[in-house]
Amino acid sequence: MLVALFKLLSGLPLSALHAIGASVGWLVYLLSPSYRRKLKDNLGRAGYQRQLSQAIRESGKSMFELPFVWCASPEKVLRTARIENWDLVQAALDANTGVILLTPHLGCFEIIAQAIAEKTPLTALYRPPRKAALKPLIEGARARRNLHLAPANLTGVRALLKALKKGQAIGLLPDQVPQNGEGVWANFFGKPAYTMTLSAKLHQMSGAPIILSYAERLSFGRGFVIRFVPFEEELGTTPQQQAEAINIAMEKLIARCPAQYIWSYNRYKTPPGVSAPNAPSADNQGQA
């Protein structure tokens, strides 16, 4: 049923989907107190209070563009995307070092993997949806030529490392909250957020350069601009330093189009089994 609905919506022009999404974004904001509170709190913490109205509209657009990005033909989807600074990625591929592409929940991040896979094989870290009904939709939508999905487990990590050793590209969402044991607490817009350490570990193990990417959503359904940006932060030597450096890089990237970040994402949640930031660990409690 859901797949059929998405395929039906994918036939609409992108401009129509964005117009509908902007309206629905306001509707959800007005009807959901918890959504409204989270959106306002996260925007305020980051210093982007003035972006509230636009962020509400962009959030709705991000949902209603998914049928188009996932279910329209790849040729139709990619005609809406313009790529800038691909030479950064190509240089790494030409050097046969592999490349680690970090893409936060900014703009139309779902279209980036498709665009990359049109140019070169890409292995993307993927966390299966919790709801079984969404699995055929999401996995089927993301299945593209040259695009390989790596599950967020040990098997997937091995697939990522294997791709890097072949000199290929891999993609990760660095602001996705990891599971217990897969991250550390590091500030994100001034508040501790449980942050993945995998991208830095892969960089250390393979020597592959890190490059940032995002897809800015253009107004009036005119499409997207996919941009690749050098990673310029000093990673440091400890997982804590590395996570902080990556979060700083994400903050700078978000500043390019702050209204298009998914501020409603529960970035600051404490995963099951993880001690809250500044809370004593089980070992410390046992020593007390």
C-alpha cells in the first residue's frame, strides 16, 4: 500500500510535491506539541531561531520529495541535480585511496548516493527501518546500479573497509545516533550528542580521505545542488577528539543552509545501554 502510494506521488512534479510538503510541514508543526518543542529547542540551541518559518517548510519538503527521489526513474531524478566540486572526489578515486563521504541530515541527502553511484561504485552504511512495512519501500528505493547497502553491524563495517581497500567510495551519515559501544559523547551545537566513531576509525585503518557532501534544495522545486566540501578539521588521536572534530565540521556545513537541516531529529537522545553524558560509568559506580 505504501509503495503504491509513493509510486503514485512520484508522478507529480517536484514543485508540486514541495508545495504540498511546505503546507504539511506547517500543519505538523501546529498540531504536534512535541515536534514543535523539539524543532524550536534545537534551532534555538544552534542560534538559528530566525530560520524557524523556513525550517518548518523545508522539513515538510524533505518528506514529500522522498516519493520522487525514491520511486521516480533514476534518469528523471538525476536531471534535477547539479553537482559541484566532484573533482575532490575524483582525485581521491584516481589516487586509488578510496574516499569516505560524510553526509549529514541536511537538504535532500537521499539524492546524493544516487548521484555518486552514477559516477562510481558506492557502499553506503544503512540501518534497516524498525517498522517492517517500511523495509521493502526503503530498500527497494535505494537499490540502484553501483549503489551497495552495508548494514549497520560488523558485516557492514567489513563491507565498508573492503570497498575502501579497493579504492572505492563509501558513505555514512555522521550525525546519525549510533548504538551502544559505537560512539562517544561530543558537543554538537553546545550540547553533548552521542556521536559515531566509525568514520574516523575507517580513516585511520585505510588512509582514505574524508570529504563532506550535502544537497541543497532549491526554491520552487527547481531541483538540488550537490556539493562536495573538503574536511579541514584536525581529527586528533582519541575517539573523543575525532568525534568533536567531525561535529564541528558538521556545524560548519549546516551553516551553509541551516533551514534545511532536519532539526526535529532526536540528535541528543541517549541510546539503550549508554550512560548519559557526565553520568558515572558502571565501572566507576562499582569502585565507589
